[in-house]
Amino acid sequence: MKTAFVKKPSVISIDEIENPTLNSGDILVQMGACGICGSDLEKVFGEYGQPSMRLGHEPAGVIIDVSSDVTKFKIGDRVFTHHHVPCHSCHFCKHGNETMCQKYCETNLFPCGLSEKYVVPKWNVDHGGVLNIPDSMSFEEAAMIEPLACCVRAWTKYSYCEGDSVAIFGVGPTGMMHVMLAQSKKFSKIFCFDLNDFRLGFAKKFNITESIHSLDATRKLKILDQTEGKGVDVAIVATSSLKALEDAIDMVRKGGTVMMFGVPSKDAKIVLDVNKIYSKEITLVTSYAASDTDTKEALRLIESSQIDVKQLVTHTYSIQDSQKAFDHARSGENAMKIIITK
């Protein structure tokens, strides 16, 4: 079977490996679709700040084999599979920090989600890491459950009110999911920032307040003019750009919240005016990954059509063309979400 690996910096190798064997409690899934995430791009082209270098953590597909002791699932089930699942009983989990759970970090798909077939380990199977998807949901849509779940989790980290305003820095696929979530929560003003003109134009289709180029010299004035001089209530940094983080702190209102959502590069550093954060009483929060609770909510939002993720998919590639897919995703040329299929 074909599996994608990071061969060396910027190079993806598609290798033929033997079909994996199942241990007790495992299931084997034939991948139907797997999304490319910003963290995947960091693993290939940058310096990823997290320990795993496995590619593909947004897969969905069909179960083609199960261990004899598996009773919850059967061959032929269409499923979304989460690569990490917490224990729900440790100190971190009890405090709502499931993605910090030691077990969460240890569990993973084998060899990875970006593979024609992959094993979902017993732990994931038994602890909510596998969700049945309806026949009406395409695998491409199901591959969006994990990134939407990450966005869902971020929105649980801060308070907001109907009619609030939000600035989203970086309107790639997850940035646009934040746009859709803000709309579902009845935000009155939504501002989108990016360097990519295609994505700024794409965001305009969603009836947002304004798309603003990240280098626009008047960008702060535009925000102040449309928020009665206060700044936005919430600023979501959905990019690894540290300049975007600086802008978010600068454009959020007094007492507002900055959500650091995008994955920074390893050892990324920034000089901040801490007095500005203190004197404005800015709340700076971060959100890493998603738990199985978040994936269940994401599945519900997609299945109920409250969040229409399929409109974000602009390109699909076969697994054999993974290098082309990753190069395209890195350039962002006329692209939003790029999905790899079998």
C-alpha cells in the first residue's frame, strides 16, 4: 500500500509498504479522503514545534477489517478517525485540558492518516476516536471534521456575546471556518486579514464586513472606524505569522480577547509590549488541537448543515501526487482547502 513520508526537508516520499496487521481491539481503514493541514506544511517545509512528524491527521474512510474482539464497529462502516484521544481521567483532562493529556500525545494512527490504509489503535477505538458518518456525508466533508473541531475548541476558550465583532488574521481553511462559526454565533462585524488576494476575495463571498490586506497601512484605522473607535471584541490569529499576533494585540479592544490559534514554527519568538497587554486588560489565550468531544460537535455541525465545509474544498489530489498537493497548499495559489484522496 502507498504511504506518504517526510523524506527530507520539503520532500515527500510515497513508499510502498506492507499492509499493517491488527492487534487486539484495532480496526483497519481504507482512506477515502485526508485533508492537508497547516501543521502538515510545517512538518514538510518548516520546523514543526510538536513532536510527531506523521503526515495526515484529517482522514476519513471505510473500515475494511476489524479485530475479532471489536464489537462497536464492523467492516463497511464509513468513519471519521481522530488521531489523538485523551484518557478523560488524568489531572489535565479533569481540568478541561484534554489535549495536554499524556495519553493524547501517545496515541496515533499507523502508519499515518496519509496512507491508502491505516490502523486505528484499540485506545482510539475504545475512547471515542472513531465516529460513524452518514451516507449523505462525503469523505471530503468528513475530512474537515478534525480542523473544524480544532476551531470549535478554540471558541470554548473565551467569552463573547451576540452582536460582537471579530478580526480573523489568516483566512485559509481554518480561518474561514472561524468566519462561519462567528456567523453562526451572530457576530455583527467580521473582518478578515490575509496576504493572499485570492483568499481575501474568497472571504468576501461569505458576506463579511471587510477583507483587508495584512500590509494595508490603514488597516488599524479601518477597524477603529467600524468599531466606534474601540477595536474588535475578539481577534483570532489563524496563521503562524507573529506579525499577525502583533496586529491582533493592537486591534483588539480594551478588555478584549486574542486567540492564538495558528501553529507557530519551532522556537518562534516575538517581542511584545507587555504593558499594552496589561493596561488594556487583554486576555491572550491559545488553543491546541481538539478532543473527541470537539470532533463530535464538529460532526454535528457538518451533518446538520450549520457549517457548510464543502464550499471550502477547492482542489483534490491523489495520494500519488502528494508532493504536488503539498506544494500547491504551500503556495496557496487560487486555493483554499486541498484534499488528498486514495
